Amino acid sequence: MSLPPLAEDRRSRRFADGYDRVFAEVERTFLGPIRTRLVGQLTGRVAEIGAGTGANVRHYAAADHVTLVEPFPAMRTHLQRRLDGRQGGIPMEAVDGRAEALPFEDGSLDAVVSTLVLCSVADVERALAEVSRVLAPGGVFAYLEHSRGRGVKRLVQTAITPLTIRYAGGCRHDRDLATAIAGLGAARVEEVRVPSPLQVRLLPEWPLIAGRATGLAQPADH
């Protein structure tokens, strides 16, 4: 099954250009510490899907090599600039690619990272099947995603999704990513604590889910 082509228009380029500036404070005070707990201890060969402008780059501390997969040229430009500004550290490279068709051999990775990206992929099920395919036995899937809520929150998420698709890089607030990730059938899931102050719980991105899953079931056609 072919994937729909990616369309990078003026809105998506503006979103990429302003991403780091808009989220600087929330990264410093809220998301940054979660990213450190999530990816800081990952070892071996690591790939990150939908790496965006590289918010996770400074949080990797133990990996042997990190490949940052990003399909949008505007995002990848900012990501490459971030990598070019580094002095030493873990070897990292930015590559073009999509979560639904990862450029890696079967079972070749020790960890795959997905942070705030499954909301915007074209096919969640296919992307997660790719995660399972490329992970070596015992490999880790580290994730931080926002998922569909309940009650009034779900109504709000459904209402704003057409706007966020258009103006926020294809982001969908109406996806039940918690159920999708649970469907991977991981043998073990280590939850990563996400603080829940009131100002965060009121955001349309709540609930946030984070964890490290190991022992993923292989895709049916693997």
C-alpha cells in the first residue's frame, strides 16, 4: 500500500520555523525533564522517528549512534543546524524518511524513539508495525505521545483537530494512541512519569503517555 505524498506548504514551513521559539519555555520547564528520563539511558544503535527540529538531541547520553529520521525538509533543516552546532558527543545523523517506511534492516536497532509524532503520521498502525520490524529482540520502544481524552476533553480535541491538521504540522488530537501503543503487545512496559499539574491537564494535548516498551510482537506478515 502506497503512502499519501507529503505536502510541505507555507503553513508547515512557518510551523517548523517557529517551533523551537514557541516551545522553548515548555521544553525547559516541563518536556525537557521527561525527555531526559525517557531517552537518556538508551544504549546501542538508536533511531528516532519524526525527529522534528531535534528536541531530543541534547538528552541522549548513552547511545552508540543515533539516526534522526525526519520527512519534512523544513524541519530537517533546523535539525541539521542543531547537529552542526554540537561539539563532540554521541555520533548522530539526520536522514530523510517516514515512520511508515523506516530505512533500516529488520531487527537492526536497539531502540526506537517516538516523541509527539504519532499524532501526525499518515498511518499509525503501519508506523508501529515498522517500529516492531526494525527492533532487535529485546529492543526498546521509547514513546511520549498525547492521546485522546474522555468526555468534554474528547469533544474539544475533535473540534480543534481540523485546525491543528492545517496549522500544526498535521497534528491530530483525536487519535487514541494509548490503545494503539498497547496493541503492540509488548512483553514489558516501564512507564515514565509525566507530571500532571492543572495547567497541563487543561491542555488539549492531555492525556500524555510515556514509557519504554520491550519485547514487542512482530508484525503479522514479518
